[in-house]
Amino acid sequence: FTDIYAEVPGGHRVMKLLSVDPANYKDAPREGIRRILEEVTGIPHDPDSVDTSRIEWIRMGTTVATNALLERKGRRTALVITKGFRD
């Protein structure tokens, strides 16, 4: 699943979509954002070209990475950080 949380005038919206649903949309994050924008603004948005000028920030999460970790189905990886590493 793809979960999208949006703060909008007067409150917030949460949208949950299947991460993969090619019969209904090409890209779940874009589709969720498009649906929220349409709901809040009342303006139709093209599924292939979402107007992002009304968006201040985006927070999303998917279960794909979490499930891979929980089910131990991902590739073996390692994180190596040297002593002097900083952000």
C-alpha cells in the first residue's frame, strides 16, 4: 500500500492506495496526490501531469520496503560509515 497524508485548509486528508494497480493508475503516489488535490480544490487534475504548485511538502510511505525487511526477501546489504562522516 501507499499511504499519503496531506495537511489542507481546515484539516487533513489521508489517502491509501494499492502500490500497484495498473488497471486504475500508473503511479500510486502521483495518483494519491492527484486525488487529494482534486478533492480539496474541486479542480480536475490530469493523471499524467499533476500541478504541484499548490503543494508545500509531501510525506508518503509504502509497505514495499517494510515488507521486504519483515519477510527477509530483500538483498543482503550493509551500511558502512567512516568515523568522519557527517550530514
